[in-house]
Amino acid sequence: MLGLLIGGFIGMFSETALNIALTSLMKDLHITASTVQWLTTGYLLVVGVLVPVSGLMIRWFTTRQLLLSALSAFIIGTLISAVSHTFTFLLIGRLVQGIATGILIPLIFNTVMAIFPPHKRGAALGVVGLVIMFAPAIGPTAAGFILGKLTWQWIFWVMLPFLVAALIISAIFCKNVNEVTRPKIDVLSIVLSTVGFGGIVFGFSSAGDAGWGNAKVIVALAIGIAALVIFSIRQLRMEKPMLNVRAFQHKMFTIGTLMIMIVFSIIMSSMLLLPMYWQSGKLVAVALTGILLLPGGIVNGIVSAVSGKLYDLYGAKWLVRIGFLICIAAGAMFICVQTTSSFLFVIAANLLLMVGAPLVMSPAQTNGLNALPKEMSPDGSAIMNTAQQVSGAIATALSATLLAAGEHAYTGAGGQSAAAALTNGVQYGFMFTLILAVIGFALSFTVQTVDVLEKPQDQQRKMQLKKETDSPC
């Protein structure tokens, strides 16, 4: 699993690592805030479009083929980004990176579901939580250290050795754990999925620049929603669908997916807003911004690792309730930030958020996936990861829109301070995260821990796979 986890970690790390460099990128590449946002949103868009197809890819190609291809693509995309000096070239590199991440993340979940029995999945997915939650949380911190001494291109150069190491480890040790059945490829389903998810993310992202009443935004959202409706109907009517949306018939899976969407939206919003607040609201240097974000990243990693084991011991119900309650407290603190707020107050709010979010993520994922029968595991992983990535892209776009709205509201009222205007925008953005946390807390009262009993032959197969994959992958 080592090569797979390294690749997934770098993939999630790169989702937020550029956030702290956005100001530098705007100056160096001579682009606007709405344009630079596409380096994050475009990446998430590609991931969100590709992940739904991952369930089909896992059934068509071996674990080894998918992993080596994804890591190779990631290296190519990272190299393109590292040598780029124009926005277009950098965006191309980011999109190629997105292709790799769109393969790696579902592959991690499918591998865990294939290897580990239900009573050990919580701990296993807790380790995966280090990839899903810790990596994007630590991204701005690491990037801040890099930008304190070097140019933004070095964010990508630093990733390369880890990706090359992951490729070498995987090439030597990786074994196949998925069953290759090669079902019929339905081209129309792939097209509808791509247009649907792509249209929705594009519409939300464009609204930050063009406005919500713009024809381009309305048409993109309408086409995206219509395509997803047709896609879902088609999947329900197919004997062997590309993505088995019947997984939503399982209540705990649906609730788990919704909670993952909510908590990942909270994380992605905060990873956009907080670095901007430190740099433009508190006028803190980039390198110091990274240091100020570090405590939250460390706490996130610790709680992510522990939360899976806590799920195995206590179940999901109380963990997700406590997690969302802590997120509410953090959101309430964040909407009170001012340009004069103490460093300790803001760091404390971030620490709370980085405790609450991972307390929800791993238990919600494990409980939701445990609710599905074995044959639906690839579909469940694909659906959860698609929902997570698309919600992250939408949350990033909405947060950017609210940030701009808050700035305009301040200047429109006669405010003269650029730092105060930015801080007002940050308050608007964190109001969105607070509302999400409240919704998540209400939803947590519908959670029941899934008790899974496996068939003896399934247990024997997992034990065999675990023995075969004890070497890193």
C-alpha cells in the first residue's frame, strides 16, 4: 500500500498547496483572482469528472496497471507545472495531475475494501484519512515554507522525488487485488457523466467571475443537472451500469456520502480562506503563514489516524455528532475574526476545525461503505469520492464568490482599508462553513452504526489478499 498511499497523499496535497501561492501567481502571471482560481478548481474538476469512471476502470484494469499509469501521469503533470512560466502551461500541468489523482483516490479505497475485513476497516481507513484529510491540511503550510525561500515552481519540484519513489516502490512490490471482469463500456454513460459533473463544477466556478445571473453560468448548471438526471435514469435501467447508483438505496451509505460532502466542503473552504486572511487580512509574510497553519495540520493528521480506530471501538454515531459540534464552534469563532484579532484566537479556531472535521470523515466513510454489499464496493467508493471532489470544487467556488461579495460590501459602504475588506470577505466565506457544519450536525442524528457480518469465503479471500499484499504497493 505504500506507493499507493504516497501517490494519494501528494494528489490531495496538491489540491491546496497552491492556495498560499495564489497572490504570487497573480502577480507573476498577470492574471485576476477569478482566473487563478482555476488552478484549484480546474484540478478538482478533472478529478470530479474522472472519479465516476473509476469504478469501471477498476473492473477493466489490474491494480498494478492503474497505479503505475496514474503515478506516471502524475510525474508528467508535475514536471510540466514545475517548468511552466505561463498560466496556460501551468493549467495543463494541473489538469494532468488531476487525471492521476482521479485514478489514485478511488483505487486506495477499493484496495482497502478488498483487503481488510469490516472490523478492521475503520483503522485502515483512518490511515487513509491521513491521505484524504491531512494532506490538504498540510499543503498550505509546506508551500509557505517553500515560498519563504524559493519561487512557486518549487512547490512542484518538491513533489517529484516522492512521486518517483512511489513509482519505483509500486513497480517492484505492487500486486493485484481487484477482480478484472471487463464489463461492457457504455460510451453514452461516460459522456453523460462527464458533461454532468463538468457542467456543474464549471457553472459554479464561472459564477465567481461572471456572476450568478450570467447566461454562461445558468446554461452550464442547467446542462450539468440535466445530464446527471439522464445519467442516473440510464444507470437504473441498465443491467450492468457503469456506476451503480442503486447504492443510494442503502440509507447509511447515502447519509455517509452527504456528510463527507459537507465536511470536505468545510475543509476546502477553510484552506482557501484562511491563507488569504493571514496574508491579506493580517498582512503576514508567506513563510510565516505556513508556520501559523502548521499546528492545525499536525492536529488534523493525528485525529485522522485515531478516528478510524475510534470507529472500530465505538461506531459512527457519537463521533460524527461530536465532530460536527466542534466544527460549529470553530465556524462561530471564524466569523468573528477581525484585522485586530489575536494570532492565538485564529490558531485556536483552526485547531478546533482540524479536530472536528477528521472526526467526521473517516467514520462517515467507513460506516457508509460498510452498508453496501461486497459487489457494490467499487461503485460506492467511486460515488463517495466523486461527491467529495465535486463538493470540494463547488465549495471552493462558492467561497471565492462570498469572499468577493464581502469585499464589495465593505468597499460599497465606504470602507477604505484593503485588509479590512478582505477580512469582511473571509467572514462571509466562513458563514458558509458554519451553515454547513450546522446542517451536518442535524444530519448526524440520523446515523446508525452498520454491523457487518461477512460470509466465511469472503473472510478467507481477504486474509489471502492481506498476506499477498503485505509488501508495499
